[in-house]
Amino acid sequence: MPGARKDTTPITLESPAYTGRLAKLGEYTVAFESITRDGDSSPFFKGLPDDRCPCPHWGVVLEGRLTFHYADHDETFEAGDAYYAPPGHLPECPAGTELITFSPTDQIEEVNAMLAANSARVAAER
């Protein structure tokens, strides 16, 4: 059975506000995520359907807080909570939040490609 550990999974996504260590586990990708700066995530999701994340996620909040903003409501999870986020969300986490998130690999790879492109665009605008 495939597995992954945070301390042995290399950093694959990094910005001033986020560090992600991603490992493929069959048809899913696990992400060990660390939020290192407060900020608005919405500019990074521009260009995705409805400018929101179209990928479902399952996970656990290890530290901090995670809020998903949907078109018609918000859902907040705190340390110790397990969660499911259906498509159509924008995530918000304060600095210091630590997550373990599972996502379908094919979908999260498309989202991460857009996030990377938007991160470069946002950095160039600053």
C-alpha cells in the first residue's frame, strides 16, 4: 500500500504564503500543506470555473483554521476536524495553519497548474 510522510515528501509547491509537499498515492494526491502568511487566495483561482477551485478535497486540519467560501455559504474547520470540500470553493487560512489534504490527482494537477501561473502573474504585478 502506498504511503507518504511529511518529513520525507519533498516540497513541490512554494510561495511566500504557502508550502506544499505533494505525493501521488494511486489516483489521489496527498498534500501536506503549511500556510505561512495571511492573505486573500482569490487572485490565484482566477481563470478556473467561477474563479473557484473545481476540485474536491478531503482532509484534516492539524493546526489553525480553514474556511471554505462557497457562492452561497461558508464552512469553517478547526484543528482536529476532518473535512470534505466539494467543488466550487475558495479556501482561506490564517498563517500557522497546517493541513493534510487528499484530492483526485488528475483534477488537482490542473488546478495547481493554474495556481502556479497565477502566482507568477501576481508576483509580477507587485
